Amino acid sequence: MKKHLRFTIGLIAVLLLGIAPACKNTSDKPLTLVAADCGWDSQKFHNELAKIVIENAYQGYRLDTSTASSIMNWESMKKGDVDLFIEVWPNTVQSFTQDVESGEVIIHGILVPGSRSGVYVLRYVVEGDPARGIAPVLPNLKRVDQLINYPHIFPDDENPSRGRFYGAIPGWRIDEILFKKYEHYGLDKNFNYIRLGSEAAIFAALMSAYNLGKPWVGYCYEPTWIAGKVPLILLEEAPYDPVGYYEGTTAFASQLLQTVSSSQFPAKAPDLLPFLKKFETGTGFISEALAYLDDTKASHEDAAVWFLKNHDNLIDEWLPATNARRLREHLSKR
């Protein structure tokens, strides 16, 4: 009996010794964490910022990304296959509140204190641009519902008898909501709803219209590089309502972009939690960084390095002194 007891205790000790290093990640191999990459530039940029910090201000981590639709990445995070959404737009995830309340998803911090999205027109459509010799064509335009009267101002090049309304990207939750909005305001009667395949294609169409001084109307959001370079006006709608929003009958809410994780993440990387709580940028900062990204054609990683070097003060806001020193040492070699 005693021999059996000693064997059992010894076996438990061996198992505990084998488990402990994995919990503390004391091995030489970095612990790989996975962040969602759903395809839009601001999220890609925030992912690179976080990657540089996590891999260089801390020890023992590697940050990879999961490239998939927002819906697929969200479900993967709930299962624990994806660890982090460095940047999530909560109102585009219909189950967000439910998933947080159930404990499947954990909120860590506010990444961008205020963001906007909705139906935009180029500012000179309403106000003109005297410096470019552009007169206002719709000086009284304020609301989305007024667009039904002006398809001829925004003609579809392929079908000039109808207007062209730019929607969001297929597969994004917001595209479903926006199409309902398009129908709600009766724009389907005299506008074509145009879905382009990527964020880059949407912004290229907007930039092309701006360069030519032509009217443009459609979906956009901030922070983006395009909002940092091109003057836009967000058209008014009925005040945001959480039910009406998903039905396309009210304005999109100004959102707090947040950093969230799977329920398993805090146990995997507890020392990263204070950083994620303090990791905050802002609409102006990110529009500036994304404009730099477009101007220079830099990679998201290079833009993140540029941003950290040009906004060094943020490092001290995010990190304790020791971690901040490690990060600056890394950046000095870039």
C-alpha cells in the first residue's frame, strides 16, 4: 500500500513538473498568440503596433494573425483558436454584448475612443472648393433621405439614368445593414448599389472622384487613411437606436473601438493584460498613420515603426519603464 502511495505521489509530482513550465512559458520557444486580421487597414496597422510591442517590450511571445472574415474570426475567437481582436467595432458584431455577458469574450481596453461610420459625400458637393474652382452642387444636402432626389448628381458611369451608391465589402456585417438602409430610404428605385471587393477598391474609387472633382456618395468610416486626406461630410439620419441600426433605419453609432480576447487568453498571457488595458491610439492618430501608409506605400509594419518613433510619448502611456526601455532599444535598431 505504501509502495503504491509513493508511486502515485511521484507520478503526480512528475506531471506537475511537466505542466508548470508550460503555464509559465519558461521554455526557449515563444508562445504564439493569434490576432484577427479581417482585412481593413486600421486593424492591420493596430495589429502591427501590438506585434512590435508584444514581441519586443515583453519576452517569450510571438504574435501571428488569422486572415478571415470578421464573422469567421469572431467565432474562432469564441472557441479559443484566435486569441485577440486588437481592433473590433462592437456594433458590427450583433452578438457582441451577449458574448461579453456570457464570458466567451473579454473586453480589455478602449483602443480608439471615438469612431464614425455611415453614408458620406465629398465635402465640396455641399460646400464647394473655391481653391479648386469647384462650386457646390447640393448646398442644402444634409440627410441620407434627401439623396433619393439626386441620382443625376451621382450618375453611374455604366448606367447614367441611375445614381451610383457605394456599399461596403461583401462578407462584412455592415454591408448587410447598409443594403437595408439603401432599401429603407428608397434608393433602390433610382440608385445602383455597388459592392467593391476590398477596402482598397472603395477608397480608390473615392480618391479618383476627389482627384477629378466629381461627386461621390457611399459608405465610409473613420479612422481611415482616406478620411485623413480627403474632406468628407457624414450625412444625417434618425438618431442611433440599437434595433433600428440593424434594420438600417437609424444612424450608425459613434463607436468605441475596443480590444477584446477569448476567455482563455488571460491565463495564457497574464503579463500582457496591463498593456492591453492602456493600449489606446485615437482617430486623428490613426488617420495620420494610414495617410502615411498610403503616401509612402510602406508596409503596415514599417508604418507602425514610423508611428512609434514619431509618437514616442505613447510608449510611456502604454508600458512600465522596463518594458518601454526594451521597446525603445528595439526601435533604435530599425
